[in-house]
Amino acid sequence: MSNNYLIVIVGPTAIGKTALSIKLAQHFGCDILSCDSRQFFKEMKIGTAVPNEEELAGAKHHFIQNKSIFENYTVGDFEKEAISKLEDLFKENNVQIVVGGSGLYVNAILQGFDDFPEVPNKIRENVRNQYEVQGIEFLQNKLEELDKHYYSTLSNENPQTLQNPQRMMRFVEVCMASDLPYSSFLNQKKNERNFIPIIIGLEAKREKMYSRINQRVDIMMNEGLLEEAKNVFPNKELNALQTVGYRELFDYFEEKTTLEFAIEQIKMNTRRFAKRQLTWFKRIENTIWFDFQTETSTIINTISEKIKNAN
């Protein structure tokens, strides 16, 4: 049995994960790995709520603004880099922290990620071009043709994914690159991990959670989100920029909406995103849930007790 412990802090956006992670890192004397799939990108600081300078100084962080939006960085790439970093960090301290709201990336660290084939750029570009001409229906029809089983699974269990062009393009391009169904690459044997996870979830009543989200969007706008979005707007087709907080402002730049409407859309779409995050994280077994206002000392005591009982 490993004597390394990975504290994993999950929960919806704007719930206070960053603040808690820093307090825990200071208590346990360890580092923090960000598991937020958009905080990796240095061009997206304000709109992804990257920890501020004071927060970054409070504990050593990894995977914060370490990539560019122009890099093709996948969850598989992240898994390899994050596990390698954890192996190094565990040599210094047998307790480390992962924090973030990207469920897929959390799963990659906890369980490993299915091994998919490389997709040639020519296939990727072809799929994107056909999507841009024919729309989401092209991707839906193509996936049903190439992987009827997975299409049926999504239709019954996760229909919103069928409306997600980024995910759907990924499914189709893997099928086309491999000549195999996408589902054939799922549920492979996962890699062993050299740590015991202690998963801490933060939550709040829905009204409070939505209020915090609305306040955060207002703060982001005051801090310069409009200018940040304007700077990346010329590259709006990049995968990294298919993100709440940017897409809505791109519509404003293209004169499809007013600024006031775009801001309200950011708030609404972020609330919807938070709801999806909670649904995802509630499925993770053995997560210990706390109200976001719980005293940090209570959470520390819970974690310490889990470590003690594991020995």
C-alpha cells in the first residue's frame, strides 16, 4: 500500500477551491497542481480565474499558464505530465494537492486515461472543415455511421454531448484515423497509481452558488476581461477559446449581440457549466462533501484522520 496521499479538491466554479487549496498546501507544506483545463493557457488569465499574484505566492503552483492557446494540448498529454510531476513531488512530501473543476482532467489523474491513436492533421482539418460547412448534424450523422454503439450510448445517457462540436469532432476524427469505433478505445486497463486519493468536494445551495458566479463575472469584467477577449479574438476558432466567457464576447465583437446581453450570457452559461460540474463530481466515489463555508480546520482534521486511518 502506498503511503503517498493526494488531496483532490473538486467542486463547481467560483466555490472557493483555490482559497482552500492554498490553506491546505500551507498546512501540509506541499505543492498544488492545477487541474483546470483552461488555466493552462497564458493568453487566458482573467476569464479563467487564474490565481492572483498573492495566491500564487501563498503556495507553489504547477500547470498554471504553462501552455499557449496555439499548442495542441490534450488530456492525455496532461495526464503524462501531471503524473510525472507528482512522482517527483512525492519524493519531497508524501502529501500533495490537486485542485480544479475539469472533471475529465481530474479523472485522468485519479484513474488514468484511455490510450487513443494519433490523429493526422489532415484528418483533423478535414473534419473541422466539414463541420464548419455542414454544422453539428454532419458530426452526429458521421458518428452514428462510424460508431453506432457509442452514438446510441450518448443519445440515451449524455445527449448534451451530441451538441458539443469539440467533443464530437474528437470522436469522429479518432474513428477516421483508426478505422475503428471510438468506443473500442474506452475502458481500457487503467494505470496503477502510487498514491491514495483523498477527495474533498465543495458545494453550496444553488442560489448562493449562482450569486457567487454572477459576482465573479462582474469582477472579471472590471479586471479587463473585455480587453483580454479582444486580444485573442483573431484566433477565435482555436479549441482553447471555445470557452465560456470568451465565446459570448466574440459574438459581441461580431455585432451579433450587445455587450450587456453578452455579459448576461456569460453568467447564464457559467451557471449551466457549474451545474454540469456538480453532476460530474457527484459521480466520483468516496468524495467527502463540505459546504463552502466550512472552517478550514474541520477539513484539515478530516484529511488528517483519513491519512492516519490509512496507515
